[in-house]
Amino acid sequence: MNKTRYKIATLTGSAVMAAMLLSLLILNIVFNKKIELRAENAIKNVFTLDSDEYLNYESENDTGSLYYASLVYMGADSENRDDIYQILTPKEKKLIDWYEKHPSDEMQRAKINEATYYMKARTEYYEDSNERLLAYVDVTGEPELVKEISFGVLLDAFVIAALGAAIGYFLGKKLEQNDKAQKTFFENTSHELKTPLMAICGYAEEIEMGVITDYSQAGRMIVSQTERMSKLIEDILYLSKMESGTEPLKCEPIEMASLVQDILMPLEGIVNRRNLSVSLELDEGYVNGDPEKLEHAVANLITNSVKYACSQIEISWKNQVLSIWNDGGELSTEDFSHMFERFHTGQNGNSGIGLALSKEIVEMHGWKLSAKNDRHGICLSMVCHS
């Protein structure tokens, strides 16, 4: 149960962490390689100097730069080591000691106490002796800085990975909810279509068997159930087109009073049969909307009021607000909170997607659709401005 959210959270967190660690690895490689190359160039430069040039170089470039190479004389074959040590500084003695423990012709990186060096030895060959020189570059601070940066990036990686995992979790949760909603949608759709079909089939069988003799009443019931099924299919197809994104808004000026009257016209038969009183208070005024979609939304609102009204319906259009009230009784708090949900089945057993579809169309226009209990009935309000 709820496996999707954990899978997405794990994958998202792992992917973010892997990306950050890879970036950190590349960062370390690049920075350390940069330090090494600068040190190598400094050592190469100092090895090209002769004695006089080196003395000049040393006096002119003694700036404390991390990439200033220095030379240490390690002595000739014929010289006594103790004599050489007497003229060396403590730092130079430590460098020579380290090198003698790790002899190599290649440049090496040495960590001596709290300092970091790059060093390389070179032998100068003469007729009477061979002299050894050790060039070194003090890079103390830079590798440590890289480590500090790496530690900071690593902490950021954990935080971002945790955040990515959290986002993945909620995304997975949303997908699970969508899957559940989709499953419920199809189940309810099947049920909603099955109910009128069963009613139609039942009446048809009873007519065939001669059980029903009042064909006029049976015909009305069959027509009623057919219209119900047709309306449901129409809403489902309309909703599908909207969700596919293939139905963008095509806005133009619409006179709301005329739209309401056009929608009421085909409902006159139902209104008269049920002896409903319809009160209209429609001011002049236009809205900028999609005619087809807006007609569908308003038709659903009016049809809903006609369906549940006991005796009276009031429709008003004032100040860019369309209000539709019916005296069909107030809703419970539970039904009211789910009023605009697709296929929510109320306490009276009625369900559908008409109001949910109307709300989506209205909000697509940037407007607002709301409902409230009012005067022992329900009032739907469509506010046609931001």
C-alpha cells in the first residue's frame, strides 16, 4: 500500500544525491588538478634558472605566493650530510627528511605537520660530483579550502536530496490520489450509466411481457432515463476534452441575459410539468468568455436548480454576478463540502459531474463559483470577474 510515493521519493532522493556527489567529485578533481598544475609549472620554471638567475628570482619574487617555487640544496656526492644540515632552515630539513623517506623522480605532494607542499628532486651532473636539488611549492591552505568547500557541498547534497525525496514523496502521493480518483471516476461512470440502462431495459421487458399497460407513462420514464444517460455521456466527453488540453478558451463578448434565456427555453416543458415558478432579474451586461463552454457551465447550474427545486427558482444577473437559487432544501455540512466533486453521491442518492464540470469551466475563465445554504434552499453564485 502507498508504494508509489516511497518509490518516487527514494528514486528522487537517490538521483539528487548521486548528481550532487558526482558534482562534488568533479569539483575536487578540477580544483586539485588546478593546484597541481600550477605547482608543477612553478617547479619547472625554477629548475630552468642558473644560480645567478635564481638569486635574482628569489629576491624579486619573494612575495609569499602559493605558487612561488623555492630550491633546497641537498648536497653533492662528496659532501658530508652534517655539514649541509648546519646551513639549512628547520623547514628545509623537514622537507629533505620527508623526501628521503619517499624518494621519487616524479613530483609529489607532501603533508608535513600542518603544511602542504608539492616537491620534486633533480640531479645536476658535473665532472667531479653530482649535486641534488629539491624544488618545492608551499600550497598550504588551498587543499584545505577545497575540503571545506567539499564538506559544505556534501551537506547541501544531503539537504537537497532530503528535499528531493520529500518532493518525490508528495508527487507520488499525488499520483496515487490521481490513480485512485481515476479508478473511482470510471467505477462511478459505469454505475451512473448502468442505472438508466437498467431502468430502460426493465421498462422495455415489462412492455414486451405485457405487464405495463400505461405506455404513455412508460415512454416518459424511458425518455427521462435516456436523457439522463445522454446528459451524463455529454458531460463525460466534455470533461475529457477539457482535461486533454485540446479545447482552449475562445473568448468573445457574451450577453449573459440572452444566454440564460436561451438555456431556459428548452427547459420550459419540465418547468411547466412540475409547476415551478421561475423568477428572472437580468440586467444588461456582457462578459468576455468562451460561448460554448460558458453555455455548458450555466446550463448545468440551471438544470441542477430545476432538478432539485420544489416550487420556486430565482435567477439574477447583477454586477457581473450570476445567482441561481432554488427552494429544494438546504444541504448537510457533509454534502455541502463535496458539492463540486465529481460523482459525489449525496444523502438523497443523487450523483453526477455537472456541478464539478461547471466549476472547472468557470475557474478556467479565471472566475469563481460558490454555493451556500440560503432561505431553506441552495444558491449558486458565479462571479464573472477576478
